[in-house]
Amino acid sequence: MALEIDSKEPIGSDEFMDALWNCVARLYGEYGASRTGLSLIDYDAERRFLVVRAAHTAVEMVRTALASITRIGNKSVAIHVLCVSGTIKALYKKIRL
């Protein structure tokens, strides 16, 4: 998944992944979170662009968790899903990076 973080303040990659894992665990429990297979592939702090890998069976779970994140730490954020693809290679082709 290609994501964009909309925030006035910079968000670190570790902060983001902690918030995402916590949100998935809150919504689906530890068992559900373990099924997502989340990992951070790419992070561009300047453009606030991320690529996150998730199991294809858990994409909707992750999208739901992303939509429910409104704060990371004490920073107000909105996370937008730009693109979803089956492979990282195809994802980069779709977003033309």
C-alpha cells in the first residue's frame, strides 16, 4: 500500500508503525494483528510518503485501522491510501516513482 500522511508536524517512521500496530491490535486483537504481516518498506519523511506491506487477506483490516488513526502521539494526522497493489514492483509502477 502506498500511503500519504497529512500532518502539519513531521511524523517519524517508528512513530507511524507503532501507531498502526497499536490501532490494528485495538481493533482486531493480537491474533488479528499477527495475521496482517505488516512491515514498512519505504518512508520518505520530506514527502510524507510511505509504502507498507500487508498480507493480501488483511488489506481491508489495515485500511480500516489506517482510517481510524487521527493522532500519532500529540500530533493530529490523516492518513490517505494512495494505491494498493499485489506486488511492490507493480505498486511503484502505479504511483510512478
